[in-house]
Amino acid sequence: MYYRRQKDVLYLNCSVRPKANEDRIVGPLGEHLKIQISAAPLDGKAYKQLMRFLANLFHTKKTAITIVSGLMGRHKRVCIKKPLSIPPRIKIFKGALS
């Protein structure tokens, strides 16, 4: 499973592909949620774009999102504190915040 919820904190195991045509969630891929980011992995641009993308998707501030592990790799463990919504593309989360 690519997510874990503890109280009002959500952990996601992500597989991030930089230099994609657009920012989007592709869907589950084994134990990870596959995410495509349009920014190149140079000078932290892909990292910053991933933070903006996730903050927008989960309707939270960028400061509420941290990368727990995998900062420099494609496989990341992301912590999202108090997400206000769950994107419709992530169907497994239906009712996860109730």
C-alpha cells in the first residue's frame, strides 16, 4: 500500500518522474503512487515543483509537506500534515479524512 494515515498526518510513498509533459498523478504503481513533474531535476527545481503540486492537490500549505526520505532519488516518502482534501485521482482515499 502506498499510503499510511496517522491521525491528521498522511504519508505517501511516491515514485516521481521529472521532466514530464505535465504535473499529474498517474496512479498506483505497486507500493508507490506514481507522480509526474514537469520540472527538470536540476538545482532543486523538481523538488520545488513537487511541493507546489502536492500543496495544491491536497489544499494545504507547502510548509505542511516534508520529504521524510528519498530527497535526491525518484522514490520518496512524503509527509502531508492536515490535508484538507484528497484528490479524486487517488480513489483509495475515499473517506480517509473522516
